[in-house]
Amino acid sequence: MSTTAENYHKVTARLRQACLDSGRAENSVRLLAVSKTKPASQVLECYAEGQRAFGENYLQDALDKITALDHLTDIEWHFIGPLQSNKTRPVAEHFHWLETLDREKIARRLNEQRPSDMAPLKVLIQVNISGEAQKSGVLPDDIPALAAVVDSLPGLTLKGLMCIPEASSDDDVLAERFNSMQQLWQTLRQSYPGSVDTLSMGMSADMALAIAHGSTEVRIGTDIFGARAVREPDTKETHS
Ligand SMILES: *Cc1c(COP(=O)(O)O)cnc(C)c1O
């Protein structure tokens, strides 16, 4: 078995255990395998073990893999990186999900550019839950207005919220962030009960904690695909 396959099974076992520990159903948390900067061959190794949802941050890197794996018709691509408004078209044309929406302008462009023969693009609003000045995402107070815009656009479907909390080794700080997210998400779900079902939070280092606080999707890169090169493709976003 490849290292990727072995790592993948370790992560799914940890995910199941975290669900059990939190008294949650095993299938209540989706695993998003974050394959950014990793080759299509590793995506394929993970796919062969049954994984279908993959997360990508960098457009050109992602498009190369999407093209290479075009024959896998049931694969699901999630764009989880910062998105500039002049780069929306490839996301509209090639992805199933965008997890980092933070502006009305981008929502409207994606709606116009979504091909009519594709299902609506599933969208998560990114929340700047730690209130960091240089981080992307909307502040909690701005969620309802952006949600209303997304909900009004036929090319998009509002699915929920996503966050990347500040890098912290203090579980109490992270737990507080996840807790706030869960409350914001429950409020949003009451407003859009027919579509909102996803709360995307938790990465390799804090997966179990996020699950304990109601995450319905964890985004795991390092623990499946191995450490990434220090220098990633150009981006201003800092990842915790
Ligand atoms: C890179 C990245 C991840 C995965 O992080 P790991 O620590 O490698 O698991 C998750 N979410 C986002 C938005 C990322 O950019």
C-alpha cells in the first residue's frame, strides 16, 4: 500500500474515533482531502482508497490536476484558496464547491460565469472568526447580507460557513473560535434550512477539536499527503 493510502486510512480511523468521542454519527463529518501542491498521482492513490472530495488552493496547480483526472467523473473539487475577482471563471467552470467566498462581487461573477449545463456551484462563506486584520473572510456581522446575495443567485447554492482560525497551540482559544462558528452556522441554518448543511472547520492539527465543536467537514492535507514544501505557489494568505 502507498504511503498516501496508509495515511488516508489512519486519518479516516481518527475521524471515526473523533465522531465516536463526541457522540456523533460517523457519517456526519465529511473528509476533504487537501491535495494542494501535491501531484495528480497522489490524488489518484487517495481516490483508489475511496476518497472523492479534494481541496485545492492554487488555480493553475488545481487545473492541471483536474485536467489530468478528467476521466474520474465522480470526483468532487473544492476550491479553498483566496480568490481574486479576475480569476473567478476557472472556478465557475471547473469546481463543484467554493469554500472561501468573502465578497458580493465574486458571488455575482461566479453566478454569471457558471455554465448553464452544470449544477449550481456550492458555496461556503469564509468567516474571519479571529478578527485578524490581514486574513480573508467576512466578519460575523456581515454574514447575513452576503448569504442573502448568494441565496438570490441561481448559479450558486448557499451551503454554509468555513473558517481558518489563527495559528494557536492553545486548545481553549481554538475551542472558543469553533464554538462561535457553530453558533453562527446554526443561526444561518435557521434562515436557510433547505440548503445550509455544511460547517467546514478543522485541519490536520485540530481535526478532533473541530469535530467536538460541530464541524461537518474537516480539511486535511499534511496528515494524508505529507508535509508540503515551505514555498508554496504565490499567495498572500497565511495558513495556520
Ligand atoms: C492547506 C489548507 C488545509 C490543510 O491543512 P493541513 O494542516 O495540511 O491539514 C486546510 N484548509 C485550508 C484552507 C488550507 O489552505
